[in-house]
Amino acid sequence: MQRMIKIIAVLIIIYLLAILILFLLQDKIVFHNVKLPQNHTFRLPQKFDEVNLNTIDKKVLNALHFKVENPKGVLLYFHGNAGNLDRWGKITGYFTKFDYDVFVVDYRSYGKSTGDFNEKRMYEDAQLCYDYLKEKYSEDRISIYGRSLGCTFAIKVASQNKPKQLILEAPFYNLKNVAKYHYPYVPYGFLLKYKFTSNKYIKNVTCKITIFHGTKDKVIPIKSSKKLASNANNKTKYIVIENGTHHNLFDFENYQTTIAKILK
């Protein structure tokens, strides 16, 4: 009996240590940021302006504003959790082919952007980007696009404003929902510093919504975005990409044709 008690005690200690490690490392689990030196020069094929926005707490957000002749409107793009604008500038430049300007920002602590991770501040930063664009475009010409982590910022901004439309690529219900998928035996109530409750904000989005998700997404399961969609208004269009993963939806004809239609 004593041996059994010792084994159980050791297992409990190992379990608690694992939880502690997850708690301490959650910034690195959620955010895969890559910093850039302040003198870094972006080299991209499309024309763009490099923009620096000053935040409420006196940090700086670095962004790229792609511009085309006679734009139909502008796409405000919130990127995924990995990399920086060196990567996402190449990806978002794709949308200029539809005659849209594109604005994409590096979150605080990504690329040249300064500041530490903070959920409240990051939502404020997202609104700051929208306010910047409102000075240059009418709201009915602003479309918002979120990818993965960026979906939560896209949804929050759309819930507070009146953009033309909201486009979501592989969104999640909330962070707890995704964490439970990857770490099913962890008590998330006190563990997670970040909530990212997209499910609450999407209820207040009044513009039309388009959601893309792949059936073989192993990062954010498709059931998470389906649950999110059930919280949205009746203007939601849900596009299932058969065999799509978290990283390759661009490669599928269903994605390409739908994007072309909604950005026509």
C-alpha cells in the first residue's frame, strides 16, 4: 500500500510540474514571434508603404500598406501566430491581384513592432489599425481578413465597427477550446493567461461573414470553427475545404474561386 501511495504521489508531482511548465511556456506556445532589427528592409514585389503606428501605451506597431491603382477597397489583414511581415508580406501581397489595397500589421513583439504580449492591448492595437484605415477609406470599402490567431482580432474589430465584410481562415471558438484539443488533461480555468473569446465577439458582427476551414487541420480542428459559426449571425457563409490543412488552403480551387467572388 505504501508503495502504491508513493507511486501516486510521484505521478501527481510529475503532473503538477507539467502544468507549471505549460503555464510558464504559454507565451511561446501561443505566439511564435520572430523579431527583426529596426533597420530591416522589406523586399517585396508589390508596391507598399511601411507604416509605424503609435499605440495607447506608447509602443510602436510596424505595418505594410500595399497599394494598387484605382483600388476597389482595402483588406485589413491580421496574420497567424508565426513569423513576421517578411513572411506575411509575401502572403498578403497575393490579394492585390483583386485590385485591393492591403494593410497587414505585425503584432507587438513581432518583427519590428515593440511591446509585450497583452490580450487587452492587442485588441486595442487591432482597432488602431482600423482607425488608421478609416482616415483613408470609407467603412464600406474596408474588408477585414483574419487567419488563425489573427481571426480573433479580425472578429473583435468587426464587432466594434461597420466594415464591408469579414473573412476568416481557420478561426477558433476561443483559446480554451483549442487548448483543450491539444492538452485535454490540463485544467485551463486558472492556467490560461489569454482567453481570446472570439465566440463572444462574433455575436455582435453585423456585416457578412465568410469562413474557410480545412477538414485535415491539425492545429485548429474544424469543429472549433463550426462551433464559432453557430454563434454568428445569419449572414455567415461556411466553406469546407476537403483535405485542406492549416497551411495550404490557398492551393485549393474552392478557396480561390470563393475569394475571387467575394472580392470581385
